[in-house]
Amino acid sequence: MLTPPLRISVACRGERHIGSAVLDPTMVDLPGPDSPAPPFGRTRHPYVMHEMIRRQSVAGRGTFREVTERLVAAPLAPAERMLFVGQGTSYHAALAAAHATAGALRGRAVVDACTSFDVLDEPERLAPGTTAVVFSASGETALTIQAQKALRSSGAAVVLITAREAGTSSSAADRVLPTQYADEESWTHTVSFTSALVAWGAVLDHWSGAPMDLEAAEEEVVEAFTAALATEPRMIDEVERLADRDRVLLVGSGAAEASAREAALKLREAAGRFCGTVGVEEILHGVLPSIGERSAVYAIASTPLERERALQGLAAARVLGARTLLVDASGGAAEDGIVAVPHGGRLLPPVLQVVPFQLLAYWTAVSEGRNPDVMGLDDARQMAARRTFGI
């Protein structure tokens, strides 16, 4: 089981204590005079988030080449214990990477994923001989930097995947694998998530030992992103159907668990929707009583069995009046109510599964007059709430 338990932390003024760790109160990311401001400048489409979404083909190509060339020059070997770490969107990348790695190294490594918070709150996770793969788009997340320091103190080797090679996190890493063209301008992150997983997919390709035609591999990456981005008209059509639904459920298991979590987060951040997530089978075990005519249920499938069970769950949800949609990466056909995306090929499945939901979140925000770049911080109450804590 890769999913860590849910935890709640309470921040206080001055020092911020998490477990036995003490966070430096100056290493926080608060909207204020001494920190980057949210990108308030745009008032209509195209917002920056859309530019970041559309950049993913270029970022994927550049990242795949950069990381592959670095691995050829300085190989990276798998370890017997591998821990994947991140916070927020970066945790979802860690979760997806851990799932893929557990399959690739089956029987040869102990693989786990956790949040930066859990590294600090559960020091028993830290063990010598571990390679920790840390995801941090900005390279400046205080909690993740503290986790990196704790990991290195425990004897773990830290590999950092980041969009900012010169960020603070790099000084607390043994190895840095930088993504390309993935430095986010929107506060609702998209391209940094998919590029981070492209980077880790390149590592898994490297570990496979299979010969590679790099140019052909890059074209495969671009073609896969292009196919996922081509779902934009279909997701724009979905926006109107979501308009009166104030309860949204994302369904995904296995590789798609990270996709469902990230899709829900984008709908929260960009569109202000309250979203939950459950596994494919879980929707058939007690979730239905919470679903009704104001619900939208979106499922993601990576395998034929997931597709079959997800379709059964979605059919039940429609009986209750819910709006439903399946994003299918199992290889099945696109049908009414089903959007097909490539399984992934060289790309980890969540890379492509999440793209339609990035687009849905973006266009839902635009249709409702929201700025999807600022995570609601153009609302004074949201800004006041956000000033009460650091990350």
C-alpha cells in the first residue's frame, strides 16, 4: 500500500513544529511583500495555466532528452530501498513514480511513497541504504527542504527532480535531474507534474537497459502528449455539464490513483470545486449513498479490469442522477461517456490521464469568471486564510 495515512498539522506563529523537526519560519511561501505574488495580471482567457498546459509537449520532449543524456553521462543505479517523496502536486508525482518503480523493480527493491510531512513526522521511515527520490517543482518548499535534510542525516541518498536546478532544494540533494520548460508561472501547477514524471520515466527506461533511438523516443513522447491535448474540445463540452454539480468525485486505482488525486486537486485549485477521491472498487462499497443529482463522478482506468468495474460504478451513479465520465487509458475504445487517451508507452500512465482534467479545471474556471492561476487568492478571505500558514 503506497498511500500514507491522512494527517492534519496545525501551524502556529513563530517556529513551526512537526514531529521532532522545527521548521525555519523564514523558509515559508506566504503571499506577502517578501515572497512571489500570485499572477493576478490576467483577467480573461488565455490565462497562464492554459499556456502551461499547452507547453507540455515541448517540456516533455526537452525533459526526456535532458534526463536521458545526463543518465548516459552519469548512470543512476536503483537501490534496494527506494522512497519517493513530495508535497501537494509533487506528492502525486511521487506516488505515480513509486507505483511505476514497484512494477519495474518487482522483487528487487522495497518501494514506498510518502509526503514530506511524513518524513518528518515518522522518522522510522528513514533507513540507511535508502535512495530517496524527491519531487519539488519550485525547489523552495520549506517542508520538503527539511525532509531532504532529515533524509540525508539518516544516510539516505537524495535524488531531486525539479524545474529549478538552482533552487534551495538542490543544495540538499546528492543528484539533481532537472525538468525542462516546466518552471510554473501559474500557481495551479500542470506542466511541472507531467514533466517530473517524464523525467522519472526516462530513469526507468535507463534501468531497463534496452537500446534507444533517442530521436524516435522523443517523437513518441510528443505524439502521446498531442493525443492527450486533443481532448480539449471534449472537455470544453463537459464544462457545461459540470456547471450545476457542486459535489465531484474522482475515481482511480493503481497507476490512476495519483491521476485521480491530481485531477481533484486541479479542480479544487483552479475551479474552486470540492472534490473527493476513491479507488475503482471502493465506489461500489458504500460510496453510492453520498451521490445524487448534484454530483459529478469522473473515473480513470489504466487496465481492462479497471475499465470494466469503473463503468459499472459509473452506471450506478447515473441511476442516482450523477453526471459521469470515464477517461480510459486501458486501450479500450472511446464511446459515449468515455474519453480515450494513450496508455503511455514511454510515459507513465498518469502523465496522459491527468491532461483532460487539467483542461476541465481550466475551462470550468474560465466559464465561471475565475482566474485559475491564483488558487482563489483574489478573494480577500482566501488570502487571509492563506496568510495563516507557510509551506
